[in-house]
Amino acid sequence: MFPKRVASLQFSGIRKLFEAAPADAINLGLGEPDIQPPREIIEAFKNALDRGMNKYGPSAGIMELRKAIAENLKSYRRDVAAENIIVTVGATEGMRIACETILGEGDEALVPNPGFIIYGPDVALAGGKAIDYTLKLENGFCPDPDEIQSLITPRTKAIIVNSPSNPTGAVYSDAVIKAICDIATDHDIYILSDEVYHNFVYEGTHTSFARYHDDTIIVNSFSKSLAVTGWRIGYVATSKEIVEHLAKVQYYTLACPPTATQYAILEGMKIRKQFRAKMLAEFKARRDLAMAKLSKMPSFETPPVQGAFYVFPKYSQGLRSEDFAMTLLKAGVICAPGAAFGSLGEGHLRFSYANSRENISAALDIVREVAEKL
């Protein structure tokens, strides 16, 4: 018999569709930019290997990269230093060790529904209990602070938030962010903030929860912003005390993040603004194309998308999202069923526009044909 926290885990609905897809299917399923990373960081990776950076490094990451990340975060808080940063093997590992560090047996964490698939399982694997708060289409998929307030109990230890959001593409307003921070401050609980898509805000700018709440734990990654999903480098930014504990948990999980890759990312920190500007302009054009295509599908209701690179339309065909996604897969389009992101994702599909404009256009034409037949 396996422990309940393991036996209760479900395989990712996203991966299930992706692995069943024919080779010629158009992939609007995975959140993976189709562009290549900057040439400078590829060369930096090679140079690091040639310079012998092939050995173990510090559990919290190399100091040079921690300093560079801290300097970048000073736009949110002037008091950020290298001691507030731990380099991780992507945001996925960062979220996992953060949950293991701050949650004890029976502690509760509020998680978004629909929300990214790892939050609930990470809470459960840490021995905690995930309590859903709702993200409703009619509210632009933004949290309701009053609902969050009503869900807090003496066992609540953290609120997990994600803006810009996967799967919805929503960007939370400053008013909503500050209201949630005020609630967390009043109840002396952590905010665990997934800010992986902070570089993908198409109107306005990104606001970090750390701006308003001292006990914020930022989880972030370079996978999207530098187009290096396979390199698996991210970071957690929080108080020095929590970082010290995170480093212990990380050591017993994987010893240390990969050394040569960190030096490549360090080079990327120097050119990130130029790369981001080009990437943001391209992805905004893709967002606009996807929204224009979806607006012509009367059976789909697609709320505005301000960030990340996903659209999350609600459909009226009256079948399960996994069945709809499988039907589209047979027609040659990979997407993610909404139910993969929680019970309130049922009746939705997630399309990623991290693909070329040509492929987005062709894929959504297929979606329209299938939707009309259904």
C-alpha cells in the first residue's frame, strides 16, 4: 500500500493529451515558447562547461546569480539582498520545497480553482490540506478577497496566488493584490506567489505581492522569460530565515541546482530587457490573433486576457472538457482540458499561444470547425 498523499495523486491531464498526440498535431497544449533562447546565453553555457563548471555548487545557488536576481527584484522592494534568494531547479521544484518548508501536518493552504495543477498536490505532499478559492469568469478570473477572508481558519498557513495566471491569463489589479495582502497580514499567514509569467503582461505592469506583504514567498523561473524550459532554473525569494530552511530542504532533495546552467542564466540577466521586449511584442500579437479567432466562435465565451500566454474559453457544447480535448486531438490540435486545472475548469479548454502565428491561426480554424460540428 502506498501512502494516501501519493496514491491520491492524479497524472497530469495536460501531459496525458500531449503524450497521446500524433506527431503532426499542432501543439497549443504546453506552455513552452517556440522561440530559441538568446545566442549569448547558449554561448555562456558552453563557456561554463569549457571552464570546468561541471561540479557541485552551493545548495542555495551560486552567489553571483543570487545577487543578480536580488538586484532585479529591487523594483518591488529595496531591501532585497542575495540572502533572500535561493536558486532552484525551475519554479516547479521551488513551489514544492516552499510548501514542504512552511506547511506542517494538517496545515491548510488556500489554492485557486481553476489554478495550475501542482498547487494542490504540493500542499498534500507536504502533509497539508488544500482549500479551494474560486476564480470566476464573470470576475475576470480574479480572486474575491471577501471569499478568501471567509475561508481562513486557525489552521490556515498560506494563500497560494498566481498573477499573471495559468490557465486563465488574468492579471490581478493592485486593489485585489493589496486586499489579499491585508488579509494575510491581519491573520499572520504567508502568501506563496507564483510569478513565473511576470514578464508577460500586455497592458500595464506586473505587481508583486511582495510589494505589500513582508511574508511573501515569490516563486519564479527563467523557463518562460528566457525561453529555456529544458534548462530547469528558477528561484524563490523570501525572508533570509525561510531561505536558510529552504536550502536545507533543497539539499536533501537534489543537493544543488546545476552549476553550468546558472552561469548561463547569469549572462541572460544582462540582456533580459532587450530579449523581453522582442518576446513581449510577438506574444502580444499572438494573443490578439487568438482572441480575434475565438471571438468568431459563438459557442465559446472568452474573457479578456492581460498576461501569460493562455486563453481559457468556456464552451457550450455540453461534453466533458477531456472528451472535447480528445476530439480536437483527433482533428490535429493539442489543447488542455479545463478540468485538469480543478473542478471549476470543467467546461473550459486551455489554449497556449506560445506557438507561431501561422500555427495558432491554423489550429483555431480547426477548433472552429470541430466546435460547429459538435
